[in-house]
Amino acid sequence: MNSALTSLAHLLMVAHVSAVVALFVGIVSSIAQARVATTAIESIARQPAASGSITGTMFIGMAMCETNGIYGLLIAIIMLFANPLVELFLQYAAL
């Protein structure tokens, strides 16, 4: 019984560490969005005539960065609140 609880504690520890890593992905994607916007503004300042194509490309880059952040947040929420591994562990360990 004690080893089962220790194993469950390790499983929860790994879930929390993976949630922290997934949230770190969200922080990095915010930094990437700021960099995309900064580069686009600098490019438009250098070539105002190309602002249409630069803006379109910027929005595509921002959408990709935002999607990455949302996936990281979703994975963190699943690992913290709806972790399917805990239910499987409890089922097989018969706790």
C-alpha cells in the first residue's frame, strides 16, 4: 500500500512538472508574439509600400504563436485537473 501511494505521488509530481513546462510554452509564445509584432512594425517603417503583405504575414505568424500558447494552456489544465493517468493508476492499483 505504501509503495502504491509513493507511486501515485510520483505520478502527480510528474503531472505538475509537465503542467509547468506547458505553461512555460505559453510564456515563450507571448514573447514570440511581441517579437513578431516588433519586426513587422520595423519592416513597415522601412517599406511603407509593402505594409499590406507585411501585415498579412504578421497576422499569420501571430495566429500560429497564439495557437501554440493555447495548446500549452490546454495541456496544463488537462494535466492538473483532468489527468486520465491518475484514474488508470487508481484502477490498476486498487486503492
